[in-house]
Amino acid sequence: MARLVVVSNRVPLPSERGAKAGGLAVALADALQPGSLWFGWSGRRSTRGSGTTHIQRSEGITYATIDLTEADYRAFYVNFSNGALWPLLHFRLGLIDFASDDYDGYRAVNRQFASSLLPLLRPDDMIWVHDYHMIPLAAELRALGITNRIGFFLHTPFVPPSIFNALPRSAELLTSLCAYDVVGFHTRTYRTAFLDCVTENFGIHADSDGRFVWRGHTVRVISDPIGIDAGAFAQQAVVAAAGSDARLLRDSLSKGGLAIGVDRLDYSKGLINRFEAIGRFFANYPQHRRQVSFLQVAARSREEQGAYQRLRRELDRIVGDTNGRYSEFDWTPLRYMTRAVKRDTLAGFFRLSRLAVVTPLRDGMNLVAKEYVAAQDPEDPGVLILSRFAGAAEELTEALIVNPYDSDEIAEAMHIGLCMELEERRERWQALNEKVTANTAGRFCTVFLNHLDRADTLPEKPRLRAIS
Ligand code: ADQ
């Protein structure tokens, strides 16, 4: 059987895995059979940089990582990946901080990844590369003579040409993406945006299956929405809702209900507009005061970047303002934690919540929306409020879909959700849950890897022996 090699910026090392399993580790669990290899950055910075490849094995899977130097970390990870590509891919041109030295560092680290991965590769490996940090990896591997099938999946949105082309050196990135055999996106919208970039910049039109030929090599472009292991998450939710954390939370609410938001603390998640909406909600619908508390869990992220520090200060200010204005001595409208919460605890909190407010300004998919659906009690489900700009909105159309920039609309949706009759809540939830249980993480992997397996071979490419 062909071996699967996964490459991502960070590798969820078994030795470091806490209770919060990373989203990617959960998504790829089904695809990573014993024998697979996962390669990436160790998360460590050292003066020696990528000189040594560290190997760990767990449950038959090999985890191979390299360190980065401080300079590489800054240029590749902090400055170009998160300071230029992330805002670009989330439609935030004003936040892009581009420097050509950082771009050169980004390419250099991708070259290092390729040369460290090279000795670990076998001729029949299928290589699956993840996310925006690693766009040039296939081109670097091809330059070293690797002809294996290589696929790429982007976890963020993709932007139309009018936005993409604003990034200096964007044509080089687009060329790099054409070195993959399969390029995958969460939604048809992002797939179309990518194909539009190819047409506008290179004058190439894809066929109706999303295939085009670039310098003699066929690229297949697909949409493949990521999902969750809905059954396992639902079970976790049942157990955790009866556990001690959920009990403490329930007791702290006295007779009131709970609304919840769970995100990384990132400007793409729409937290400022959401917090303003919570203020509007208690102002416009005073009947809900004391009857509901909002819990926002916002795990701190990328703290060394100015945009994230400014966001945190602004959120602190709005929380203080909202709570100062509406709190009673025995009731707090907005509870705000800037820590990650364990996955199973979160599942229990989701099940307790009458409302989830998932309002990113842009989001590749947003798995919190799917997790909230999976965690509900079928007899008495809560209501999902979902941004029209989350990838998940293309699938989860029975949620209350809102414009995340419109705080009044979010506030109104919160009111509608809290007042919704049981019958309508059940109908909406059943439709949502069917989708979440059908489009699982396992299905996502199978679809992608089947496409990769069927990719046209390069002339000298060795044949795969079987589908992984
Ligand atoms: P993220 O931006 O991290 O992922 P998301 O999909 O919402 O966004 O969450 C990924 C995982 O992290 C989920 O399992 C979620 O429960 C967990 N998580 C989020 N906030 C948390 C918190 N405060 N505490 C604990 N756990 C938390 C990127 C893209 C998304 C895309 C995913 C997967 O930005 O659009 O859905 O990759 O492709």
C-alpha cells in the first residue's frame, strides 16, 4: 500500500499532545494508518536550525520534525505566513505587512523542509501538504527531483484575483501552487477564486472538472469541505455535560441560560463586532437581562504580533464597558476567558448552551459551528448563529445566517434564537446534524486522497501500488 506522508507547519507530537488535540490531528486521524509519516516544524527555535531531524514513533506513525533558527522563525512564520499571507487570505489588505526579506525567508524555510524531507521519502509515497505556510513545498521538492504525487489543502479561504494580486510576489506563489497534482479548498467559492487567479494571471482556463495543464503538468483543483468526527464528539458531549466542569458552569448560571462563543483570539473571528452585538442585545432586548449569560472562550494566539495585541486590548475594553453597563451584583452578562479549554469540556459546554454565536468576518471553514451542532441534545437542541462568511455557511444553511459586520443583525438573531419554539429548533438541528454526520473528517480525507491517487502521473513517476 502507498504510504501517506503528511506535511504541515506544526506537527502534533505525541509527546506534547495535551487534552487539546489540534484540529488537524483530529481531522487526519482516519487517514493516518500505521506506517504513515508526519513531517514538519518541531515548534522549537535553536541556533542549529534544521540541521537535525528529530524522529518520534507512536502507534505505528512516525513523526519527523526539524527546528528553525530564530531568524527563520521570524521571517517564515511570524512575518510572512502570519503577517502577510494570513491577512491576505482573510481579505484584510490593510493588515498586510510585506517585506521581501521575509518572503525570501519563507521560501528558504520551504527549501529546508524539502531537503530535510527528501531522505525520508520513498518512491511510491503520496505526499499531502497542509496550509498556507507550505505553499512552495511541492515546487522545492520537484526541484530536488521528486516526482511523487503531491497534494495541497488550504485551510483558509482563497481570495479573488483583485485581492490576491495585491500581495507582492503573488504570481510566484500562484506558480508554486501549480506544482501540486491536486489543490484542495473547503468550498466552491474558494476553488473558483483560485481558478480565476490562474485565468487572470496565466491566461489558462480549467475544464469543468477543475483540471488545467501548467507547463506540461496537470493540476486538479477540488473543493472538499473538512468535517469532524461527529459521532465521537456527540458522545464526548453527553459524558462531559454530566461531568464536574459542566456542573460548575450550570450551577453558576442559577436559573438563567447560556450562550457561547469559542474561537482562537484572532481578528478574523469577528470578536469585536460580536462583543458589540452582545451589548446591543442587552440594550435592545432587556427582557433577556439576567436570563442569559454569554461565555466567550478565546484562546490566545500569535501574541507577538501587533494586530493581535491591539485586538486583545480592544476586546478587554468592550468587555469592561459591557459588563460595567449591564452587570447586576449577582449576574454578569459577558464572561470572557482568554485560555484554551479542553476539547471534552468544550463539548459539554456546547451541549449546555442554548445558543452558539459563530460570527467570523472570514473563515476557511470553522469547525466550532460543526462541533456545536454535533454536541446538541436531539430532544432539546440549541440554535446556531453563523456568519455568512464562514466556509461552513455553504453547508449549514439551516443555521441563523448573519452578516458578521452587522451587530444589530447578530443581536436580533440572538433574540430570535432564544425565543425559538422547540419544534423549529428540532427541525433546523436535524437538517444541520444530517450534514455534520455525513460530511465527516474521515470523508474529507477519503475524498482528497482518492483525487490524489487518481492524479495524472508525471512521465517518470513511479506507479502507486494501491490506494492508501
Ligand atoms: P482555526 O482558525 O483554528 O482553524 P476552527 O476551525 O474554528 O478555527 O477551530 C479549529 C479547532 O480548534 C476546533 O476543533 C475548535 O474546537 C478548536 N478551538 C477553537 N477555539 C478554541 C478555544 N478557545 N479553546 C479550545 N479549542 C478551541 C483553521 C481555519 C478554519 C478551519 C480549520 C480546519 O482558520 O477556518 O475550519 O483550520 O480546516
